[in-house]
Amino acid sequence: MEVLKEKYTGFESVLAHLGSVQADIIEHASQFRSGEGDAPGGGSASASWALRYSVNVLVDNSLCKGAPVIVESHPSYHNLLGRIEHSGDGATHTDFTMIRPGAVPRANGVTWWFRCVMCC
């Protein structure tokens, strides 16, 4: 964590987020020990636990030298702006990892991402 804090010195919002993540990891340390609770690498309960530290990268244009050209052959609302997908067996479920970009965000030329807001 110290390496990340050193790397992002000067970015106060990033440092605040890293501090929140560190405090949350310490508070829930038992979740990371195998054999206790929902340890990472187990079933669906542990998958939902690991989701709290995930980032959903919608568009990564970091290697582009300019705004990309996107051709949209079916310009519907969802294809242009994006959508939030759902999953479920009987009851629907969604989270920030199910956000999908449309043509406009993909053509914008910037990187779009979302992160989980933890309850800490």
C-alpha cells in the first residue's frame, strides 16, 4: 500500500481512496484467511466479497493517439449511450461491473471507469 501511496502523492482523492481500502482490508482481515468466512477464491459469496475491490474499466483509450472513430450500424439509445445489464435467477441483480459503454463513450477519446463505493 505504501508503494501505491508514494506513486500517487499529490492526488488527494486517490490517497483518500487508498486509505479507505486499507482500513477496510484491516477491518475485514478474516475474509482473506482461508477457512474463515467467505475467503477469496471460494464460491459466489466470496465473489461478491472480492467485488468491493474491483474496478470496471468501460473504455480504455490510453494507447490511442487521438479520438477513435466508432461506426455504429444500429444507432439505438443503448448502442449510443450505453446500458446497465442485469442478471439473476428469478430476481434481477445488477452492480457497477455490469455497466456497458455505448458508441459515444467509446469515441470520446478518454478512459472511462467505475469503482465500487465500499461501506467503510
